Amino acid sequence: MNDATSLAIPTPPQGITSKLASLLQTFATRSSVPFRIVFADGREFRAGGAEPAFTLRFRTRKAQTAPALFGHVALLEGYFDGSVDIEGDFAMAFRAGMDAGSDANGQPLVRMRNRWHELKYSNASIEQAKKNAEFHYDLPYDFYKLWLDRDWMMYTCGYWREGTTTVEEAQRNKIEHVCRKVGLTAGETFVDVGCGFGGLLFYALERHGALGTGINTASRQLADLRREVERRGLSDKIKLVECDFRRIPGQYDKLLSIGTLEHAGRDQLAQVVKGHADAMKPGALGVIHFIGHVGAFDTEFYIRKHIFPGGWIPSLAQAIEAMERAGLEVIDVENLRRHYALTLDAWATRFDANWDAIHTLDPVKFDERFRRTWRTYLWSCAEMFRSPKGHTHLFQVVVAKGNIGSNYPMSRGFLYR
């Protein structure tokens, strides 16, 4: 804990900037991270007696007044447009914010923006849901290839079991973990809801002999995967379907849904979960892996606006209720929150290290604003999942279509043999 009384707090400028000075002192007293603030007129604010881990520099007076109204959202959007700079240890800036427990979503203007965004980008319309997905996932394959794991291109939380040292290992662990949870065996059919770049489909066929159908709503991503399936000569074993998650065709022996409930939307959660249940044969097993809140909280506004339009994080309780209403028995719940912090660390480190190559792919699309926005998303989410004060978690829920019978182990021991 810093000694706030020893801070050299500058005389605040006229108007609402005084609120910013008060906000910064709150950050200083609640976080052990030493930092420095440089205002547009050159005055400084320092927290902590050690060398600052980072410096937040305001380039304009407008940028330093905005946080009084929009909190950390204003700081981040200022960083995106270059009117705010963050120098030094980027991750520590977000750790300080998490330590302070700031909640811009609780501010009236941010709540208004958040509600308007949810109305405008609602997933109630399948057409809008598709646009929302394509905003994020239809970026070029070569872009994601530069910072995801090299083996399976998994864009979801890895599984960092003891001894794991690379994101490649973590993602292989994760795929095997979920395959074991449903007891995937040779010749069985399964549906991969939100199949991404196909890593799970390829792994399940190669290692378990299971026949997968991949579901995706992002056209470009699915076209990239279709070419890869054809290149590998696997079109007779791996099927791909472009459709909304509410309209999954057919029924399958097993279901694996790795990172899709976050894209359902507040009013569509029940429909999406029902779509999952309808795709399972009677008695089928499934894993539903999703980011969820513990408690009722608004979804972070800046993530919704700049990264995942239409995204909405359900609480664990809301998701479980939807599963129960869809006729699914909840067998097991595992929380992998800490694993996501390590996964995001790896992605963010590679994103920064490979930025020049990313920029070269498309200098117009991948410009400086894009760089700042995406590295903020990756590093801030790592600290969000790491923080003991966070309420955002990562759950894997094992479900059965109806009550499970005698064909499932009585303990978890089979997962670790």
C-alpha cells in the first residue's frame, strides 16, 4: 500500500480535472504498483517511492478531462487515438487499474453508451449476429497465425497443467482435456460449435478418430478452414457448416462448444443453449466452455465497442439455468480463470513481438490505432483474469442430454491418467 500523504499531487487545473486528481490518488492508495502521470502542461503526479513501473502521459487537455466523465474507458480511448500514451510496463498499467477496482461501467454516461451499444448490435437478428462475428473473426488467417499457437491455432483459453511452458503445450492440453471430458472415441460424431481455425476438429480426428462437424458464422474464417480441410484431403471426414449457433443442423454423439456463449447476447442466451441441446442425441455428452461472470455485472463497454460488438458475458448462474431449462444435466464445472491469464500473456507477447509483420500484411487495416486497440485488449484481459478482485472467469461445464447413465466414470480420475 502506498503512503498517499507523501504523494506530490499537482494543483489540479480548473474544472473537472480536479476529479481526475482525486481518481489518481485513489489509484495510488489502492495499488502497490508505482507509477507516474504527466499532464498536458508538464506537471506530474507520482505514486509510490520506487521507480515508476509505467508513465501515463496526457498529450492534450481534453484527454485529461475525459476520465472524469468516462473513467478508464476515456483513458483507453485516448490511448487508441494517441492523445494518451502509456510508457514502460504496459501490463502493470492494467494491474494498477485492477488493483484500484475502478468500474467505468458504473458511471452514468458509460452505462448509457453501453446500453445503446447493446441495442444497436443486438444478436436477436441472425444477420446482425453474423456481422458481429465477422467484425472480429474475419480478419486474415495470416494475422492470427502470427500470434496464436503454431500447432492448432486455438483462439480460446489454454490448459496450463503443471509443467506446461508454452502456449502450444497449453492448447494441446486443452483440446485433450475436453475430448477426455466427453469420452470422445473413434467413429463417434461430434459437433464443434464455433470451430475457428479447425484445430479441435483436426486433433480429434488425428488422436481420437472422431468425425467432426464444424459450425461457424464467420464466412471468411470458414472459407480459410474449408481450404485447409481440402488441402489435407479430409473433406470426407470433417464437415463444415456456415450457420448461426441457434440453427445447428443434425444431432451428434458428442458436443464441444469452446468459447461461444459469450457471443449469444443477453436475450439470446436461452436460444443458443437450446440450439446446443437440440444438436445432442439423447444421452449425449457435451462440454460448454465459456467466459462467465460470478455475479451479475455489465459486460466491459470498451471491449464491446472496439473488439467484440454484440458480445455479452453471462453469469455462471444464468448459463447453468439456461442449460437446465434446455434439458441438460450439469455433471461437472471447472474454473480455468488463472489459465486464461497465462494464455493471454503468451498471445500479447507474440502480438507485440510480431507487430511489424502484422503491419506489413495490410498497412491500412493494421495501423497504429489497431495496434494500440488490440494490445490493450490482450494485456488488459490478461490482468483481468489474473486479478484477485476480478469477477470474470472461464468455465468448462460438462453436460448430458438428460440424466447421465452408467456409461460415465464415477470420479474425475480418468481425466488425469
